[in-house]
Amino acid sequence: MGHFLCRNTPSSASRNEPMTEQMTGAQALVRALEQVGVDTVFGIPGGAILPAYDPLYDSKKVRHVLVRHEQGAGHAAEGYAQATGRVGVCMATSGPGATNLVTPIADAYMDSVPIVAITGQVASAAIGTDAFQEADISGITMPITKHNFLVTDAADIPRTIVEAFHIAASGRPGPVLVDISKDALQATTTFTWPVQMQLPGYRPVTRPHSKQIREAARLIAEAKRPVLYVGGGVHKAQASAELFELAELTGIPVITTLMARGTFPDSHRQHLGMPGMHGTVAAVGALQRSDLIIALGARFDDRVTGRLDTFAPYAKVVHADIDPAEISKNRHADVPIVGDCKEVIADLVAAIKAGSARGDYTEWWRHLDAYRETYALGYETYEDGSLAPQYIMERIGALVGPDAIYTAGVGQHQMWASQFIGYEKPGSFINSGGAGTMGFAVPAAMGAKMGRPDKDVWAIDGDGCFQMTNQELATCALEGVPIKVAVINNGNLGMVRQWQTLFYEERYSNTDLQSARRIPDFVKLAEAYGCVGLRCERPEDVDDTIRKAMEITDMPVVIDFVVHQDAMVWPMVAAGTSNDDIKYARDMAPKWEHED
Ligand SMILES: Cc1ncc(C[n+]2csc(CCOP(=O)(O)OP(=O)(O)O)c2C)c(N)n1
Ligand SMILES: [Mg+2]
């Protein structure tokens, strides 16, 4: 099974006897949430879900956090899930409340984040009549949920909740929607606990096949230029220790995708960094020249492969994933392994130890070391004294350190956060990889901080993204959630502007947010929300500003880092082109001549 926790155990009072009690469907819902161990629910009430909010008011175990927008509830549930390893929960009313959850549900689906979304639905007799605030949310979310339920009978509520949490957490994690009609919440039912799940046919394979493991170990021993391509699935399987052992045992270079940053320490000498569109030349070059890619919990996303028919032309592929649908989806796997990455990697380690042959990768490392020395990550600084965004990331990484949790929005700042902060611990970088959802950072940071109050949580946000979900600062201020938000304010939808610079002849159509005119003024905005607002515009003030923010531990802090608008993210593989055409700066292609 997956490693997200989900409890379905009798409470201590009734360990032997099943619990049976008369109550409403709404009470049964809250009781079931308590029984599966939910401590936090992010949501907003409304007509159809209102019956559930009444017993929630009395719950001693479930804390409901009243957010300002349902999208915030969904991303908060995602942040909570990724920071704690438990299922995140969000709640909304029917119609627009539910449709506001669609973006975070899609986001969780793309990044395999276990959340349960509970929505109220109009009364069952009104379903299908275009009733007030009716939306077919189970139909709408069918393609973006791992599973979803429409419940119209109060008696089904407890079992459905247990099934929803089990499905969200097990196998490949993902979002599950439970839509409950208002009459089911209001009806009286007999609550019985524990419940029997009815999920015939749902049995994720977790044990890898030993023959495939032996075959993978054989290829690893024979390979001359192998690469460990590590995706988000390795952290989700809590297999970073196993990965570390495999890497050190074999000496194979490691690359970590956007979803896997931190799963293998950035400081480790075998780590080549991130692959893909904004990956390091060493990581991208390693894949292109590899003769064996060992893909672990990764899915050959187009942002990693570039133009697929030119991707890693010399490589055989060992592909391990818990979801059989991922294997050979984009790239043919010579050795497919279906299983949980923790077990797969542990078995690989055992098989390699048992075998007599070991690979010799000395020559390979000679090439890779040359790539990383010649094409190390770097950035431009400015003579006019304006701030380079990458420098801010380096300083946050250095001063706040690797024990914190970082979240990011989507855009240039996200890529700089991935490239320059430096991650050493699994799960320390939480961001929106598959969907690329602007507005993710602030609510995800709120959810992460509520799940892990012991951690410092920094949201690295863009001035565009921040304007999509910053209203959750009110939630943070009122609920006592002292996150830090570093707004990288380049005055623009920077990543889109970068594409316009490179591919649309500098025709900057609709990317200038005019934040230079301080509309809005992020410092005043922070203060209006009951947070501390700081501003930093010069490199020499960066450290002091970060330190000042670190000293404030009882309130949320927003820093408006005003940066140069022309900073660009490098390296870059232009969309739709080959990884071989990576540029490490504008019109600067690496020379691959250290080749054989
Ligand atoms: C919800 C949503 N709308 C549009 C986009 C397209 N998009 C990707 S990055 C980006 C710009 C983000 O601007 P900002 O938050 O200021 O970040 P920057 O790139 O400037 O660091 C846009 C509009 C998106 N990813 N998500
Ligand atoms: Mg911007």
C-alpha cells in the first residue's frame, strides 16, 4: 500500500463491540471523519453542505479552517497532505463552491496528491433539474479524480468516507471527491463502526516481480552510462533512504525532477540536479547520452523529455512505477516494474548486492563532471544595483536552511526556487508540477504550516500568482498560521514575458502587470490582511530583510522583493524542441565535444 496514513480502527471505547448509534447523515459524516483520523478540514459553508457544518461546530477532533476561496481550501489540503504524509481534506457547498474546487482537484490529480474533497449536493429529488446551485460535480471531476462518489443515502456515508480515504492514500495517491446530497445529510441513519469497504477490483500492486528486479540489476551491471531518473513517486513511497543506499552502492548519477527535489540531497556529489526544460546541462546531457535510464516513480513528462522522438536515443529503460498505466506510456520500457518504489528500490539494492558483477562508470563520470563544471547554474547580476531574483533564492536557502518547507507558485520564480534554494530533505519543496497552477504557493504554505507547525514554511511566489490567492493571508492571520511569503516582484507575468522575449520578437502582449506602479502595494496589502509587510529592493538589504522576517514568528510576513524585470530562467529547452538543443543562456548551446 501507499504510505499515506488512513485509519479505520474502532475507537478505544468500542474495541470489541461494533459501535451502533442513531444520528443524522451529517453527524455520521463528521463522526466518520473523526474515526479516520482527520484533524483539519479546509472549507466554506453554503446551503447544500450546511447540515454538515452544524455537527462540525461541536467536533472536538476536527478543526475546520474557514478559508476565503474554495481554491484556497483545495491547495491548503494539498499542502497539508504533502507536508504530513496524510490525506488532506477540503469541503465546499454545491454549484460554485464545488466548481471552485476543480482547479486544486486537477492539480492534485496531476501531482498524485492524496486529498478528499467533500461537497454538498442539492437534494436528490432535485438532481438533474437545474436546481439552485446545482452542478454535476462528480461528472465534471470524473477525468480529474482517482475516483468519485455521489451519495444520496445517509446509510452509505460512513463506508464511503472510509473508501474515499483508502483510495486517496493507497497505491498511486490522488484526489477523491465525495458529493453528498442535502437530503442524505439530513436523514436519520444508524451509524455503525467499523465499516466494511466494498471495493472489489481495487488492489494496487505493490510487490515488484523478482524476475524484473533481477533483469534490472543485470542491466545496471552491464551499463556504461546509467542514470537514476527520480520522480515524485519516490518521496510519496517514502523511499529516499532506499534511494540513497542504491545511489551510493552503485555510484550511478542521480537526477531529481521538479516533484522530487529534496528526495536526494542537492549537496551529494552524485546529484546532477533537475532534468527538463529548465534543468541543468549536466542532468539533461546525462539523459541524452545515457545507455540506461532507471526511472523511479517518474512519468517521462514532456517537460522532462523535450521532443520525445529525440529523447535519450541510446538508452534502454528500466521503469518502476506503482501505476501500470504510466509504464511505456510515453517511452517504451525495456524492463517494466510495477510496484511501490520503496519495495522496488530495496529489492534492487538486494539484487545488486547478491550479484557478482558491478558496473564501472569511471569514464561516464569524467564526461558528467566536465558538463557540470563547464555549465554550472549561474545568473546575471545588474550594474544599476537592481536585484537578481536568483540571488534572493540563494540567500533564502542559506539563511532559512534545508529544514524548512518551501512552496512555490508557477512561473520563473518557481524555477529559480527549484534551482537555487538547495534542497537536502525529502518533501521540502512543495509545488505545482503537472498542472502548473498559478496561485498554489500561499494556500499550500498555509496547509503545510497547519500540518507541520514545527516547521518554518516559506512560500516563494510571483507577483502574478500572489494576486490569485493572496486572500488566504486573512485566513493565516486569523488562524495564527505564521507563514512567510517572498513575492518575487518582477512586475510581469515573467515566464510568459520570457517566451515573448525569445519567441515573439519582444512583443509583450498583456504580460505587464504594472506592479511597478505599486497597484497593488504588496506591503500595504499585507498590512491590510493583518500581516507584516516588508520591502526589499537592493542586494545589500536582502540578508537583513530575510533575517527580519525570520524573527517574526507570531504573524504571517510578506516580503515584496522588487527585482529586475528582464531576468530569465536558464538553461532552457524550448517547448517542442529536442533536449539536444538546450541553451544555457540566450543563443548559447553547450559543446558536447567531451564525447567519445
Ligand atoms: C492559473 C494559471 N493561469 C495562467 C497560467 C500561465 N502562466 C504560467 S507562468 C505565468 C506567469 C506567472 O507570473 P508571476 O506569478 O508573476 O511569476 P513570474 O513568472 O513572473 O516569476 C502565467 C500567466 C498558469 N500557469 N496558471
Ligand atoms: Mg512576475
